[in-house]
Amino acid sequence: MKSPDALRAHFSRVGALDPSRRTITYCGSGIAASVEALALATLGRDDVAVHDGSLTEWTADPDLPLETGAWARAGTQTGGPFLTPLSR
């Protein structure tokens, strides 16, 4: 795992440490998302949710929204997305 300072810088950049925002980690199946939630917990965010079905489950339902484009790709360039795709 990265150092606490490196994690703090990364998660701050994507807004995952902002207590006014609900943070939900996700990945392809939920495994990497659990590691991200653990990292956030070590930084004091003990209210992070893990979407355990992650994108595999989310994208299987065509009625659910999914943001694509530059913002979505920017999240994956740094190790994975960290915020919910969109709320229902």
C-alpha cells in the first residue's frame, strides 16, 4: 500500500476525503474497491461504502446511469475510480 501521505494526496485530488460527499468505491467486481475502502478507512473515512457488485453488476442494468468520457477516464488513470458513477 502507498504511504499515508501519498494516499491522502490521491484521495484528496478525487474528492474522496471530502466529508460532505458520499464516497462509494467500485471496480470491476469489488475486490480492488475493498482495498480502496480500507485505504480510505486508514485515513479516517470510516463511512465509505463498497459497491460489491461493482461495474459488472451496474452495467448489466441498462436503466442505470453511467458517466463516460474524459472525467471517467481520468479516474482510471490514477489507479481506479473512487466515486459512485451517478446516484439513482
